[in-house]
Amino acid sequence: MARKQRGQTEDAQIDMTPMLDVVFIMLIFFITTASFVKESGVNIQHPKARSAEARPEANIFVGISAENTIWIDKRPVEANAVRSAVERLKQEVPVGSVVIQADKRSKAGVVVHVLDQVRAAGIADVTVAAARE
């Protein structure tokens, strides 16, 4: 009968492949289910309102600066191109709503025009952002 020598030991190894598979699958899951938010890209001083409430499900933001410049997805947009820009973003993220972030010094006519263009793009869930008093 052969005996083991005391100097020899077997190396124990842990198979990491199943754990890496699980991590990779979780990464794919979180990437595909993440909601991507398209911000306006301009700093806005929101008007104050007592009835203002948070809208966490909004994912497309249209900004109107104090100079009445319209911003979508961190780029300035012409007033007549708002509809096509919102339609393009809606194709990327079909679920959600639009928030118009108008500066308190912007003109009401520009805000109404942007609201009209967003609704013409097929989005009925549109709100105008305000800060809580």
C-alpha cells in the first residue's frame, strides 16, 4: 500500500465561471431596464408655486432659458424643430412624459408654442416645472 508523503498537498481551486456568468447577466438586465433621462441642458430659475409636486417618471426635459432659447437634450433647438426633436426622443424612450422647464423670465408665448409642439408630437402627458414655495 502506497502512502502519501506529508510534503504533498492538493491545491483547492474555486471555479469562478458561474459567478461571472451571473454578474454578466445582471449587468445586461440593469442596462436594458434602465430608464434613460434626456435633460434639457440649460440652467433654469423655476417660477415658484404652492401646488408644485415631483414627477419622477418624466424622462424628456425641454428647457426654455430667460432669453427664450429652447434646449432639448443639451442642444439649442429652433422653435419649429421642437416637434421633430421630441418625436426622435420618444422613439428612443417610448414610455414616460415631458417636462417643460421654463425660466421665470421667459415669455409665455414661447412656452405655449413649445407645449403645442410637444402635444403635436403625440405626447399627452406634458407638465410645466415649478419650484415649491
